[in-house]
Amino acid sequence: MFIGDTSYPNNFGFIIERMGWEDRSFINGLMFLMINDELYPKYVRTTTFNCELDELLDDDSPLIRPVVDKKLYQLDDAELLKMFVNITYPDIDDDDDIDNDYSYLIPFHEINDDGWSIFIISDGENIKLFVYDRRDQYPDVKLHDTLEIPAEKYFKTINELKNFYNDLLNEWR
């Protein structure tokens, strides 16, 4: 099933499919995030929907409540990505005790476990998504891809994902 805008350009959405292998404690399936016709994660990984979607769709998740900051939003994309990476994955060689700040990182574990990070920010009217490939870039931070879409289109897709998850939970119970 595809969740998102199916009219061209369909540059943001989710490909999601429930698998029958489950029991009373978990619901399994496959889930990919599509940004600009590329799918993440890059390799097929089983997703436990009642864990993954529960965290992704939590009220405090950056997917649901992206940080709104007009000043940061206007920064150069490469510069903004470097800031996201530095606060999310601070240099462990620093003498300071620095906590990771996950305010901008979408908590999609299948993507993160595959070596990718998806960051998000809003100016209140639009959403920017940043794709960062962590696998071979350290210490260089290079932007793999970015997408800017109207917030209305973004949240319509997120609401469809919420509806899918609610229906799934109701059927499972």
C-alpha cells in the first residue's frame, strides 16, 4: 500500500505492507519512506509496526511535531545539515559532557539502523526533509538529498499514516 500523494510529483510517502507473521505481542510488516523517488531503508527490513509506528507517531516525535524555526529554515541546506548532525551525533572526543539532541531526527529505526538519518524542520508553512548517509562519510557531512514540501501536503500524508496505524491496532486487538 502507498500512503501519500499519488499525483505527480509523488515525492513523499510511505510504502507499507503488513505481513502475516505475528502474534499477540507484535505486528510485523515492511515499511519504507519515499523521498524524491528514493526509498529508505535501502534494504528490506522487517518492521514491528506496534513499536516503530508507535514511536514515529508519538505526539513528541519530530515526524509529528517538527521544530518550527524560520531563521534556521532559511540557512543553506548543507550548513543546516551539518548543524543537525553535530547536535544529534556530537563528537565523542570532546571533553565536555554533551547530550545528543534528537529534536530534528525522525525516529524511524529501520532507516537509522541501515546507516541513514532523516532530519526535519519547518518554517510554519513548509517542511524540509534532509537525507544524510552516515555509512561512509565521517568526518565529512554531505547532504544526500533534500525535499521541501508544503506543510499541508506533508501533514495530510502523516494523517493517512496515523489512520493506517489506528486501523491496524483496532483489527489486531
